[in-house]
Amino acid sequence: MNRDFRLAIHFTCAPAPRFADDPRFREQGFYLAADLLNPAAIGRNEAPVTLTRDQFLRVVVMAFNGTVLTVRDMIRFEANIGGGVHVDDPSKLEDRMVAEINKQVYVWGLRPTLHMLTAVGHGVLAALAPLRAAVRSATG
């Protein structure tokens, strides 16, 4: 549909916390940042960041013991291992790590990857709002 309208799709996110880029934290700690992706969760004192689709997919949303995972990694995990498309055994180190975290940690009653996809959904819906408005306006 956007081929007709040629609108740039931009994602609005909260800025990543400074410790997300600190290699010491990535090696030693646990980091989960779903709320970065939901425009409605941006704090009053935070300046939002505007990202392209590719930048959005590269946002680091989880780190544990030196392994860094992005939005793209979370989507692939849920699609290919978590049951979104099919269920497969995790073979890569990152997938095994995420599977283990999903067994031990819950966020609002959801495993972290599903909580993350909820935030991704909010971000995608907000990014597509201008296109939706253009389509509605054109189709009356």
C-alpha cells in the first residue's frame, strides 16, 4: 500500500540508557529494555529518537552475560523457536540463552520475548499511523 503513497516510515523510541552501550555492563549484567520501543512509554523528560526500520530492528533490547540481542533477534526467536511460525529447538547460543531466560523471567506475566513483541507492536502501529491516515483519506 505504501508504494502508492511513498511515505517515509519512522519509528519513535525512547533514547537507550547510557549503560546499554557500556561493554562492562553487557559482559556482567542483565539488560531488558522493551519500554524503549513503545512511544507511549517515553518519559516527559526524555527527547524521543526517530529511527528508520533498519535502525529500529538493530535496537539492543536485551543483554545477558556478554550476549546482545536486538529487536530483529527477538522477532526471529518468537517466529522460529517460540511458536509464532513454528517451534524449533534453539541451536544458536543466543537462542539457547533467550530460551533459558524465558523459563526463568516473566514481565507482567509474559516471557520477556513476548513482552518485547508487545512493545514492538506498539512501535509499529505508531510508525504506520501516517500511512493509515493517508489510506483512509484517499479511500474516503
